[in-house]
Amino acid sequence: MIEEGSIDDRDTFLHAVRDILSSYSGSQTMTPTYVSACALVEQISELEDELHCYQHELENVLPRERGRFIDEQCRMVQTLEQILSVPVTHMLPKFTPWVHSHRICLPFPTLFRC
């Protein structure tokens, strides 16, 4: 609950705090809303609560998510390693045996040096 009311125009501190809080709250009002000191304290308290929630998430939830992500990546790498570990004989290209390739080179000794 925001308690609205006028504040002293000379109180630059409260104006600055109000502007900062309104920028974080995402309010896009054309005219500035004047908020009492009690309402400012309440908004600051809400921001502190939100900060504590983020800190809790950073310390507790994100490490678990990070661990789960790393485990998933390791499983994917292991799966790819298994897929790529096909016996080498199946992957070798078919070469012409040396005896046959040597015969091919004989008619053209200057072009092909075997």
C-alpha cells in the first residue's frame, strides 16, 4: 500500500528515493507521485525481502540447477563418445591395393611417381 501525499519540495532526499523506487517498480506515470516517508520505508522493506529471496535462490536453487545441467551435459558427451566409438574398420575409406596402384602408375612414369 502506497501512502500518497505531498512532501516538502525542498526535501531532495525523499524526492531522490522516490524517483529511485519508482524506476525499480516500473511505474510509468507521467506526473510524479509524492509518497510519504512511511510508504518509502515500506517499499524499501519490500525490496529487501525481494533481495533476500534472490540471495536464497542464488545460494540454494541455482547450484542444484547448475549441477543438474552439468550432469546432463556429461551424459550427452558420453553418449556422443559411444556413438563415435564405432570400430575403425567400418570407417576406413576403401583404398586400391598397392599392387594395383603401382600398375596404374607404370604407363605414366613422368606424371605419377609411385
